[in-house]
Amino acid sequence: MARSPEEIFTGIGGQPNSCSLNEYCSWARHLRSIASCRFLVFGVGRDSVAWREVNLGNPTLFLENNKDWISKIAAEIGQEHIRSVRYEQSYEDWEKVSFSADRVVSPAMDNPPFDGSWDCAFVDAPWGPTFGRHQSTHAATLAVKPGGLIAIHDCEREREQTVCRVLLEGRGYNLLEEVERLRIYQAPR
Ligand SMILES: C[S@@+](CC[C@H](N)C(=O)[O-])C[C@H]1O[C@@H](n2cnc3c(N)ncnc32)[C@H](O)[C@@H]1O
């Protein structure tokens, strides 16, 4: 029998740089409610194995910019589940164009999967409070289907709040749920 989100994420939730158990379980329940869920994840980490288990039997693809983290997590889940991306527009560069939604640059990669075919996307990268997640969030909006879900973590930070306001709310996304530092939005249909 499939393990519950609580069983899967106990021991992972609440660790440094991770989501809390509550945040993980809330998002996992949304994923589990979608049949044949196609799940795109920005960022790998100690939770990558867990996300594959939550979405077992369905496609889960991870996008990551840090080569060391790609190697580390590829050893756990297989290289074929992780694709390399580059974030080339700094948050400061986006600020210089007045946080314009039309001026965000998609992350650079071969054959980008930002094709409107994904049911859910999780924006938990790139790392750190200094970069900002405008590029990954923008790519997530291109990636998900109408009515698809995007969760973004670390929304206690001003930069992530700006990203949500401009790139999600400004594009008609509806805030479905807010759990601690995690926000879950639904794309317009
Ligand atoms: C906020 S971390 C995401 C951490 C991940 N969700 C986890 O459970 O560990 C975002 C980025 O930091 C790097 N990273 C992953 N795990 C990390 C960790 N435990 N500590 C520091 N950086 C990590 C990766 O480059 C990842 O894309």
C-alpha cells in the first residue's frame, strides 16, 4: 500500500533548507488528488526521493542549476530524472526593468519542458535569499496546463512575495492555500 505523505516526509520536513512537515504534506495531498499527475520540480535536495514516492507511477522531472547537487541526487534517483538549467537573469537585473512580467527571461536549457503539459510545478529553487525565483516561477507558468497548480516556497521573503504578486497574481493565478512559508496557486482556466 502507498505510504501517506506524513510517513514519507517524517524525518525530512523541518530540516535546514527544507520545507516543514506541514508544508510538504499539504502540497503532497494536492499532488495525490490529481490522476496521472505530471509534476515538474525546480530544485533537487533531500526531498527529491520523497517527491518521486508521492507521485509514484507518474512523471516527476527535476530541474537543477547546481552541478554538485545534480551529481549527489542523481546517485539517489537516477540522472534521467534531473535536467540541468542555468539562471542567467539576476534579481537585480529584473529590478532594473521595474519587475516587468514581460521582461523575465526563462531559465536556459536544452529542449525546455515549459510546454503547458504539466499538472503541477514546485518552485523551490534557485537557492538562497539573494537570487530570487522570478525565472523559475516564470518558467513554471509556461509549463503548467490551464487550471494547473504552482507551489512556491520561502514566501516569507520579500523577493518571493514580489514574484508571486507580479508573475502569479498578476497573471490571474488564484491563491488556493497558504501554509507557513508555502503558497499554492492555481492557473486560470
Ligand atoms: C532551498 S534548496 C531546496 C532544498 C530541498 N527542497 C531540500 O529538501 O533539501 C534550493 C537549492 O539549494 C540547493 N540545495 C538542495 N538541498 C540543499 C541543502 N540541504 N542545503 C543547501 N542547499 C541545498 C540546490 O541547488 C537546490 O536547487
